[in-house]
Amino acid sequence: MNEEPTADAAAAAARRARFGRLPERIRFEDMTQEVEAAPGGVDTAYDPEGSWKYYSCLALDLGL
């Protein structure tokens, strides 16, 4: 009862030619790139006085 349907030989050969093997592996080094950081370091990007502007809390938004 587990008979596989027979496919046309030409269609099977075309399918095997297209999907017969996996693509080449991509090395991890090829998937990443190194970018130099902006001059000035981390301390120029952080503003402790203005950090409250970016804090999101539903209770604060509703005034609770």
C-alpha cells in the first residue's frame, strides 16, 4: 500500500540536477564584517541627564 507514484524520468532528472545537492557552505568570516567605531568612545554617546527621555513604562505613560 506504500507505493510511491512513478514520475517521468526527464522530470526526475531535471529535479535532481536543480535540487540534487546542498549549496556551498558560507564561512562565518564571510558573514561578518568589522567596522571601526566612531571616534570619541562610549562616553560621548551616553547622556545620563537626558536618559529619562527614552525610558518607556506604561504606568508612567498613564500617569500612575
